[in-house]
Amino acid sequence: MTSMPFPVVAALIVAAVVLLVLVVVLVVGFVTHRISLDSPLIDDDEDDDLCDDTAALLSMLPTTSIVIDDNDDVVRCSPSAYRLGVVSDDAIAEQEVLNAVHEVRQSGGKHQFDLTTATPERYDSAENRIDHVETRSVHRPNWLKVTVGRINEHFIVVLIADVSEAIRFSQVRDSFITNVSEQLLGPTEALAKLADSLEAGNLDERQVMDDARQVKSSCSKLNHMVSDLLLLIRAQEPITPSSANRLNVMEQLRRVAERLEPLAAQSKVQLNVAGDEDLVINGETDQIDSAVTKLMENAIGYSPANGTVSVSAVKSKDGEQAVIRVIDQGVGIAKKDQARIFERFYRGSSQSERTADGVGLGLAIVKHVALTHHGDVSVWSAPGQGSTFSLTLPLAQ
């Protein structure tokens, strides 16, 4: 029996490989419904993908765009679609958007609606013990205007306009007006009481001094609130990394600690600062200073006499972020309060004599500073075991 020539053998092997690949493609196509008996295996390019003109137009749009095929799979989308919580694992994550896609696919036209989503949280629970409360991280809601329309018989496009910044600014502005108006009642009432005492004659020196002290306290609280609200407004604009805004983390921490040392001494609290001297972030100095100050002031305020507040800065496990931790030995935060402590004007139930005059804006400022610096802030706390606040910021680029 004569052996077959090598070229013939090679040709047979190649043919067998091609046939095997073709069979695999057919099987996968039938399983995923991308190939059916009534449609050819090879179709026009416009059925398998967007035409070049449409793809180019979508890439130039300032809005977030998502393209969905016949099987509700996301075939193209802007990276921001993941950040906004609309797309996850190459599929539409919001049922309202998916319902609109189905409606437009069946009836044509376009569908417009407003949608609120949440930016996916960066941290999951770090503790799961019965006697501990899990770590809670902040999240940023997104207010979106969504338009769904049909490109052709195969593709649906979802266009998303993110109007979150305008709405956030409007909310802070409204809070500013409402709360300043409410806080003005304190000083005006105290002034009216003092005026009544002066007008009545037969002055009681002690009463006048008490009324004047109340006026001073009310004005101080109002000034503090207005200052915090202005900080909150400034902390709405995202920070763009550049060579001009590089900050050494430990220098920032030491500067704040030195400024708060008299407050710590007055409260009989020891303040310890340590960390990685090489950590550098991109940030706005005043905002980072304000956020760290608020965290340290809270820790000092809630710590018992002869307690310790520890402040540290380390590199995250993935090596991409700086993690600033402020740890106190205070009374801890009640579980019912932990979900709300980053809200504006929210006051928890565990107030001390040193924190009673606060207006509930400190942690809201920390939250917004973290988010505008593309970072995060989280809290771990257990009643009677103190609290740990972690401010996470991306390392400088």
C-alpha cells in the first residue's frame, strides 16, 4: 500500500480543521440564538454590526450611548454606562430601560423618561460578626434623562444625559436657603430677648449677661453652619488630576493634627499620626484639609477623656489608592444611624457635650470631598467599641 503524498495529507488536515471550526460555530450559534434555520449563517455586515456612519455618529455624541441587539445583549456602550449603573456584565442592569427597549423594538418611535440610579458601591462588608456592625460606604445617586430609539431592525440605541451635577447643586442651594433661614431664628430670638431686657429697665446684670451669651452662641453656630454650607457647595465640582494639584498625604495629616492639638489637649485626648511618607494624591488643598479636619474633630469630640485618636495613611492592597483612617475609642455609632450619618444636617443619637452644638454637615462634607476626588469614605463602628472612618483617594497620576 502506497503512502499518500505529504501535500495531500496536509490538505486533508486543513480541511478537517476548517470543518471542525464550522461545526463549532454552528453549534454555538444555535445555542445562543444568533443563528436560526430561517436565517443564513453569513449575512450582510449591517446585520452583524453597526454601519461605520452610525458608529462614528454615536462616538461623537456628548451623551452616554448604549447599543443593544436583538437578544438584549449590549454590543457597544460608553464606559460611563457602567459607572452610572445602567450596564453590568454587558447587559442592561435597569429593568425600566429594558422595558423601554422592548417597547420601542415592538412599536417603533422613541421613548423618553427620567431615571435615578446608584453608582455601584466600592466596598462590601468587611465584618460579618453578630457583635459588630458592617462597614458602610457612601454611594452617589445619579439623575439621568434617558431616550430609547431604534437604529434599524436589529439594533436599539439608548442615549443617557447625566444631569446629576445640576440637581446636586440645586439640592445644596435649597438646603442652604432653608437651613440658614431656620438657623437665623436662634440669633434673632436671642437678640429680641436681650432687647426686651434692656428696654424694660431695672436691668438684672446676670440676666443681661445670660442673654448676651446666648446671642453670641447662636451667632457662632450660625457662622459655623454658613461656613460648612459654603464648603459643601465648593465640594460639588469633580477634581481633575494635574501636576499642579499633587499633595503629599502625610503633610496634610500633620498640618491638621498640629492645628487640632489644642482641642485634643483640652478634651484630654491623645492624637497619634503615622503613615507612609511617600503617598501622593491629586487634590484641592482646602477640600482635603476640610475633610480630614472634620474626621479628626469628630473623633476627638466623641472620644472619652484619656482616650486616643489614631490617624494613619497607607497604600491600598491594590496599590492604586491612599487610605486615610481615623480611629477613635468613643461610644460608637448606633446601627440605625450608620446608614444616614453622611446625609446633610443629620444628627445621630449619640451626641456628647462637646458635639451638641454641631449642625450635621461635617460628614456630608467628607462624603462630597471624597466623591469629587474620585474616592470614597466608609465607616465601621460598633456601640461601645469606637469607630473607624476610612477616606480612600486615588494616588496621583
